[in-house]
Amino acid sequence: MKQIPPLPPRILFTKKGYDDVLEEKKKLLTQRPDAVENLRKSREMGDLSENGYYKASRARLSSIDARLRKLEKMVRLGKIIENVNTNGVIGFGSRVTVSDTKGTRKFTIVGGYESDPSKHTVSHFSPLGKALIGKRKGDPVILQAPRGQIEMLIDAVE
């Protein structure tokens, strides 16, 4: 009897993160016809082994197609999780303000594909995300970092 393979895991997104993926996919789909046309024109130039325009055109189209495949998978497996802020408990999509000896910082807990520390978004899989989830305002958080233990206090949960 043939076994059915397990379903792939869902990719969690905030609404904004999922919309960003859809927008990037739409943008690449509009760029793809130009990339195909550039590749067609470069093939007409003759000897492909020494044609830099051909190699660049092929690389650009390949890059667009690879990114489109990745985005399509993200859309297919994506699941939007709304901010589940139940009674001030930190969860996926929560905006959290923490303070430590270096000052106060704000983070939003998001999925792994949309996390970007420079934009103050932290993955729920990251050590900081794992340490924050399930906590409340006023709770202390102890984070094990490569440089040592970091102690923080949760100032606000939105």
C-alpha cells in the first residue's frame, strides 16, 4: 500500500508580510516579458559562447524565474495569522516594547520570511521571539545570546 507523504508545513505571515510577497510576485511577473525579450534579442546576435549580453540576459531571466518559484511556494503554503493579542499575552503579530541596560527597543513578532531586524521585526523562531512569546507586560525575559545572558523587561504589548 502506498503511503501518502505528509503535507508541507505552513509558512506563517502577518497580513502585511503576505501582501508584500504578492506585490513582489506581481512586480516580477511584469518584468519577466522584458527579460524574455532581451534573451531573444541576445540570441539573434550570433555566437553565444562569447556573447556577454546573452549571458547577462540568461542570468537575469533565471534569477526572476527562481524568485517567482520561491514566491509561488510562499503564496501556496502561506497562512495569514492575525495579531492574537489575548489579554496582553505576546503572540504572533504582537508589537512589543522591551528595555534593558542599553535602552528601550520595539519589535514586532512575525514569520521567518518577513523578519528583518533593521525594520524591528523579529521571527517567532528566533531566540528573542521564542523568549517573548507567551509573556506579558512587566514580565522579565532572559535571553541566551552568543555574548552572554541578556536580561530585559517587557514595557508594553500591543
